Amino acid sequence: MYIDGEKNQDKAFQNNAFLYGDAVKVHFFVKDTQLIMAEECYFFLMASMRKMRMNIPLTFTLEFFSEMFTKSILENAIKDAVIEFLAYRNRDEVLSAKTPVHFYFELKPKIDVLEVSEKYEMDIIKEISVNTNVLSNIKVHSPENIYAEIYAKENDLDDVILLNPDKKIARSIFGNLLLLEEDIIKIPKQTEGAYISPLMENFVTFVHKNNLASIEEAELSAFETQKADEILLISDEKGIFTVSKIRNKEFTNQRYKTMLDAWKNSFLN
């Protein structure tokens, strides 16, 4: 655990993140010992902190984080990883937009952050819904996610689809759904409760620029999952998955795999 860039366990529970969930979480990505998409992830961090009305220190620059992460990557001899970064306010200070902000980050080694997992079973959960306000698109404390994750484990599922109060698809526990139907990739709108995801946005931009499919942000009913030819789930936290089954319908993944292989190869250039 790295708190304010240094290993420190004593401060771990002396903050509003532990007591009240007063924190934002953003993920950075390491591939072949190098940070990738660092700029996109950094600007998402800044936007997330502003939405939570956090006081952003002048030291929080892209260069500062890049140097700090690179040092930790080299010290730990890590080739591929997801860096989980948490910004939070301390509990012993007056809560305001001027309250000092602290952070910790953790390197979570992976085989390859762009590797695709092919078996991923889901279902739709209807007992709870997720909000569609300004905080719904960023990684903040979400009791809905905790409830849904336990529900998924109890029902032998990898994940569940969460709806908003209007019964439209918002997201899953961990990420966003991309529904491929013919030559159109449909993605739930952020106004429907979908996460902002640097990883997904990078993939979608690549698909659009290379004319691999048309991109459509839409309001999607749960039934849309049964009409789709293929479904992709992209999670900054967990990775990339081609959905294999939702309820009684099984999905193929060949077209998405072709797109993902081309996208992955683009990082070699």
C-alpha cells in the first residue's frame, strides 16, 4: 500500500474514505513496464475529483504521477498491471472544498491489461437500481455494487447488469456493456448511469477511426441484450471480457475478438 506515494499502514484508517466513502477511484494501466493511456486516466482523475468537490493539490500533475508510478513499477519488477488509485480527504480536518486531499495507490499485477477473457456469464438484477446523477459516472462508494456482487456470487454469475430507475441499462458492477448488433455497437449513455471509462473510450475511438463499426450511444432496455449478436464488457478495474451468456442466450465473440486484436496491436506501434 502506498499512501501519498510512500508505504504506510498507520494512516490507512484515519480518513474519510474508510469512515464515509469520501473518495474517488481511478485506474491506470501498465503494459510491458510502460504506462499506457496515462493522459486519459489522469484527466479522468482530475474530472472525478472536481465532481467530488475535492481540493486538487498543485503537485497533482501528470508528470508527478508518471514518475511515481514508474518508480514503483521498476522497484517491484512488474511487467503488466492495473494501478488502483484512490484520492480521499482526511477525517481530522474540517470538511469543505478546501480540505486537503491525500491519496494511496496499489499495483495489481495482471497477465496483460489488454488480454481478453472469453467466458463471462451475466444476468439482470432488478431488486436494486443505480442513479443517473453527476456522481453516477465516476468510481465512488456504491452500496449497490456491494449488494450486486454478493448476489452474483450467490447465483454463480461473474457479473450482473444494473438498471437505472427508468429500467434502462446503466452498467454492470464492474464496467460498461457494448452491444454489437449487425454493424452497430450500442453503448448506454452516461446520462443513463454508465461509467466514464478511459479504457473503453480508447477502444471505441479506435473502432470509430478505423471504421470497424458504427458507434451509437443510446437508451437501452434490458431486452436489447437478447437482440445483440455479441456483447463486450470493458472494466477499468477488472479488464476486458466477451460476454458468453445472459440468462438463456449464449453469445459468440469472433467479431469483437478481431476488433480487440487490432486495437491491442496498435499499442505496439
